Amino acid sequence: MIRQVVYLSTARNPGSDADLTAILDTARAKNGDKGITGLLAHGGTLFLQILEGTPEAIDALMAKISADTRHRSLRVLQDIMVDERSFCGTTMAARTLDPDAAHLIAARLRNGMLPATTIAAVLGDAAEAAFGAQVLKAA
Ligand SMILES: Cc1cc2nc3c(=O)[nH]c(=O)nc-3n(C[C@H](O)[C@H](O)[C@H](O)COP(=O)(O)O)c2cc1C
């Protein structure tokens, strides 16, 4: 079983490509060794991230991410155990985040679980081109 966390947060510097590039570089450099995979979406003032890995690896990373001053008001929308990864082989995919999509996802998650692949499907793919992300591979 794999732990999968979905959270929303508010960027300190909304729309900062420098922050986003640095975060993605770090994520891609570090996540592989820790067995973490996932997706980071950014748009407007919001980040939405999906992280998957062992419960211990997720705990350790969430502690770091929660303390990161590049964002604030982190709220976990979903924290579940799943049979398999949705982002197998992808250390950190990048997506654009339309604020309407973020609010839709948050509202849906208040009423129950949403598969990560469904969340990924409603996110835009412009960031993929802009930041040279690896192709999203849904399991
Ligand atoms: C929105 C956001 C997402 C992040 N995602 C990751 C991630 O997936 N993996 C990672 O190692 N660090 C991520 N970070 C960066 C961590 O907060 C932290 O700066 C980084 O892991 C380096 O920590 P260290 O120097 O203590 O090892 C993210 C930061 C932010 C603001």
C-alpha cells in the first residue's frame, strides 16, 4: 500500500516562475531516492500537490514542506492509502492550476475521495511545456 496525500497551499510569491522552477528542481533531485512520486500544480496564488510514497517518507517530506516559507496556509484535502501509485516513474510532474479547478477539487474532496488520476485529469498541462516536466504517467 502507498500513502497518497493531496494538499492545497497559498504561494508566498504568486506566479513566481523562479520559486516554481526551484521547487521542481529540488523535488526531482530528491524524490527519486526517497521513493516519492507525484504532481505539483501551480496557478494564481495556489499550489496543489499530490505526493505518494511510504507513510514514513510522506511524513518526513510533509514536515519539510509544511515549514517551507515559499507558501503558507497548507491544508490537506486527502490523505489515503492506495493499492498502487498514480504517478509511477514520475518524480514530480508539473501542471498549471486553474483556481476554478482547485476550488472544484477541494469541494469534491469535502464530499469524499477523488482518485489522483481524476484530479490530474482536470489540471492543465501548460506547465509541462513551460518547465520541461516529465510526461505524466498514470498507472
Ligand atoms: C509547494 C512546494 C512543494 C514542494 N515539493 C517538494 C517535493 O516534492 N520534494 C522535495 O524534496 N521538496 C519539496 N519542496 C521543498 C521542501 O520544502 C524543502 O525545501 C526541500 O525538500 C529541501 O529540504 P532540505 O534542504 O531540508 O533537504 C516543496 C516546497 C514547496 C513550497
